Amino acid sequence: MSSKQLTKEEIIRETTSFYTSKNRAWNDKLETCCYTDNNGNHCAVGRCMLVKKLPRINSGANSDEIEVIVGNYPNIDHLLKKRYRGHGFVFWHNLQRLHDKEDHWTDDGVSDAGKKFVLDTFGVQL
């Protein structure tokens, strides 16, 4: 993949094209999101992070933990692959909120509720 820096809209479109209800790095047992699950899937922020910076939390890291990592750094560029850099905390927090809400996803991809969230939160029409 190209190393050009992606816009917020490109990241949103990439995220909504990538995820389904089946590959969201969700630990049903713990009912939490994982940076990386036992199948190698990542959460929305985790998918964009440098592998060496990706937390080794396979047992489940809920979005509060993700927010702690993102929230501790107003700029998380040092944690991200180059193409995802240049966007602040609020963007990553909201992208993770999109990812974490179960009714935003179907087996085929983003749901109508997810599309509404994207439009209301980011102003992007899917």
C-alpha cells in the first residue's frame, strides 16, 4: 500500500470498507474490543498502529484502555503507520466509537446505523 498520508475521509472509508461484524477484534467472552485478538484482527486504532507500538493485549482491551493510550497523547502520530498520521485525538476517539458499537456492523459491513454515525460524526456520506 502507498505510504501517502491519508485524509480523515480516506481513513473512514477504508475503515468502513474493511470491517464487518466478524472481524472487529471483539472478545465476546470479555465483551471488549481488543487491539489485537487471538485471530490477529485489530481494532480501528490498532489496525493503523505501528506493529512495534501495538499493545500486546490479546485477552481484551476495551475502548476505555484505547482511549487512555490515545488520550495520553494529544498527538499519537508516533504510534501510527506513516499514512495515518496528522489527525488528532477527537478523530481517533470517534473512529474507535464507530468500531466499538455492535449495531454499526453487519456480516456484510457497515450498517445503516453505522452510516448514520459516520454522517453525523464526521460529515461523510457513505
